[in-house]
Amino acid sequence: MLQAITHSKQPDDPIIRHTDSEWIEIFAPESHKIVRQLYKRLSKKKASLQTNIAKKYAAIDAESTDEMYRYYWKAAFHAKYRLDEMLREVELRLARLGRYLRIINGAPLPNGAVTSDLIQAAKEVPIESLFSQQFKQSGNKLQGLCPFVAENTPSFFIYRNTNRCWCFGCQQGYGVVDTYIKLHECTFNEAILALTGSMA
């Protein structure tokens, strides 16, 4: 429902772009209730997943002091239950919902320069959380259609290990902050503050 980028079905049609604020306004007041409910539900799910992972880790650590033993069984636990992947997906959705909540609550953007801590925190936001479209796993990368231009063949890649994206069609790449600026046509400070959820 709340999408920052919508791809046209016709390759020659222009891409329809809406900011997060515009989507919230388009679907208000229903979006306000839905976002709050989803954020609350996902926050509980995140806490539950973290608790389950911590309990399993503690049980494995209690069984042996051997680091290889611990590493193997923790890896086996993740391979079987994939709780870490579920946790990452929940965190990505919470990051996006958090931006929506700040808009709904009318959180003002503070004046003045941002701190280096805020900049660092913004750069650590998972870059895939900025996009609402689905990406396909390709090795250690994510692949999909470029969100900035209309294309038929997916040439857009997200590199999770560096938290950056690159489009082979556009021959351009971005980090988290640059991507947010390009998506929302905002200033550097606005991007940092939006990504970190900073308030006045």
C-alpha cells in the first residue's frame, strides 16, 4: 500500500514517484491506524525472535566451552530455523514503518547541522529497507529492476556486505544516504534525520 516507487507496466510510461509523506496523505486516515498496528505487532515479533535466539545461544554455550562446537551448533540452528533471516526481515519492515510513524506523528526536522554519530547511524540503515519492491537473491547480492528508470531487464543490484547499490543500466551506484536523497529529493540533513528518526 505504502510505496515510495511504483513501476509502470509499460516500459515507455513515466515512473510514478511519491514520497513517504505523499503516500501517507493519499491513504489517510486508514494508513495511520495500519502503520501503528503493524509497528506494534512487528516490534513484539522482533522482541520474540531476539529472545528465542538468545535462549538457544545460551543453551548451546552451556553445553560446551569449545568454540568450534558452539559455532557449529549455532550455525546449524540458524540453518534449520532461519530466525536470523526472519529477524532481518522484521528489522527492515520496522525501519520503513518507523519513517512512516515520524511523518504521521508530525515529528519536526531539527534545524542546524547533523552530528557525525547521526551520519554514521544513517549509513548503517539497511539499504534494502528504502525500497518497497521485491528483490531476488543472487549469491550475496539482491537483484531487481532499477527504481530510478523504467527497464525490462533487472540490472539493479544491492550489495549487503557494503550496504550499497549499483545499477549496470545507469552505470551509477549509491550508498544509503545518497539513495534516500535520490528517492525523496531532499537535502543531506533531511535524509540523515529521516533515516535516523531524529527529532527536535
